[in-house]
Amino acid sequence: MKITDVQAIYPNYEHVVPSWRTNFWQIVVKVQTDLGYVGFGYGGGGIASVAIINQHLKDILTDTVIDTVQDIQKIWDKLYFETLPYGRKGLAIMAISGIDLALYDLLGKSTNQPVFELLGGARKDKIQAYATGQDSELYCDLGFTAHKFPHRWSDDTDYQIAIEKSKRVRSLFGPDARIMIDTYMSWDSIVTETMADLLTDYELFWFEDVMTPDDRSGQHGLRAICSPTLIAGGEHEFTQFGFADLAERESLGLWQPDITWCGGLTAGIRITDMAQELGIPVSPHRGAEVWGLSLIMASSWADFAECHSDHIKSERDILWVGEPEVKDGFIYPSESPGFGVSLNDGLL
């Protein structure tokens, strides 16, 4: 096949925040070929990455041949090189992520197989999912067997609030469930150390994003102090090169690359392979969405799929139709070609 057109689109989301981004910055990428096959991907970066694709990367991709996974990997390397002067992390990589995923969707459709088959086939029959959000009782009633709740720091009263939340969630889900806290970069080393001590009885699986991503040494210092609770993160890190730096600094005990931000599946595969060599567990950010789910399905290492509250309660616009649903705490990926979802054109 030969690529004939590439288009990035910023959906018409109803939920708007007062900035250049909405709904996690997510964009749609559409790739068309001379054989009539069309692939769709999901990227980050909002209207800024739309401009990167439509005004730069589109010209590089036009007339490029794509017939194998190796072709996609070569395209990734070329796009990364071409954006080095203004990329390496952030918007350019979020744009490349959307293109990369569209190419995998395209190749899966043209060969009539799901994306995880392109990656070597299914390594598991089902994937344990965990619910992220505030409505712990609902997630328990729906059959989730693992749960992550947000707890951002504001003042010293948050210590008692964290204790009460952890006690309630542990009581709801039982002694064997995995329970996690997402701090969204709002804790510092003192808060994290204190929380680890105060919450010991609740056996939390991980603390997520306890500092800003660039505080590598601070995160490293907390790993032994908080053990056996893991210091997790990585949704704000980019490419295998960024994760190699995390590995060198021994910053995190669990990696959470977001496949729609970190560089797509090509980068996700390279990150997961590196993690497996180092023995670092991987649980992709938003892994219950089809993009991360395909990686988990094909990987013998990545596991544990995150399902956000807006997927559970339909608090958002439904952009992708046909995403797999969680049943009794597990998610079962689609066998349909490509990523197995269709686009809600009404949002475009």
C-alpha cells in the first residue's frame, strides 16, 4: 500500500476547559491509502499537534509504502528524526503517537486481523481491569476487583482524608484487591513518606505520580522508603529514550506509558521490551482503551488495564464506538480487524 493522505482532526468535544486543550488533549488521525484502506489513530497535543501533522508530517508520509510492521517502525524512526529540532518530548511525540496508531489500524484492516495479532498474537485470554475514579462503591458493585482513587494534596487535613479513603476502599474491595492512589504530581517527598507510614495497614499497591516527572532523584529516594508500595509513573514520559533515562536513574518501580502520548505502539513495544529486560512491571496509562489494550494483549510483560470513570459512567462524549467492556473485573479485547472500533463521525 502507498499512503495518499494524512489528516489530523480535533474533535468537537462538549466538555471544554479554558485552554487550548479539552478531553486529555486527544486528537484523531486518519491515514488513507491507494488501495482504499483507511486507518484511524488517537493522539495527544490538542490543536497544536493537529498543526504539526497537517502542516509538516503529512508531507513526509505521502507516497510512503506500508506493508509490514517493520515499515511502521521505520516510519516512526523517520518522523522522530524529522521532529528532533522541536520534539523529542511533548507535542511532537503526541502527534507521532496518533500517526503510529493509525498505521497499525490500517495494517490490521488490510490484513484482516486485530492489531495484537500483528504484534505476535495474544499472550492472554483476558486482562484484569482496574477502575480509576471517586465512585468506589459503584466500581465495586460493577465487579471490579481493583481500584485506584485520586487524592491530591492541599493541606495537612489530607492525611486524615487519605486514611479514611484507604480504609473505606479496602473494606469495600476486600483484603486481596489491588488498591492504588493517584496523586497527580501533588505530593512531595515529605508527604509521600508520611503517607506511606500512615497507610501501611491498607497495603496499597502503588502511589502514582507523587512528584513532577523531572524529579528523578526524589522518586528514586522514595522507592525504598515506601516499599512494598511501589512508586509508579510514566504517563508524562515520552519514547523509549525517556524511559531509558528513568531506568538509569532507577526512578520508578512501575512504568505507566500512555500509548497515545508516548509515541504510539512502536514506542510502547520498545518501552515494554526494555522494562522486561530490567524486571520493571508495566501497566499502561488508560490501558483499557483499545490502544494500550492491544499492547497488553500481545505482551507477556505488560498487564493490568486502567479503566477511567468516564468510560464507566459515560461522562464523556463517545468518540470511539465498540470499545470492549469490562465484565466481572476483566476485559476481553475484540477480534475485529485493526483496533476493532469505529469513529463517531458526529463529533468531527
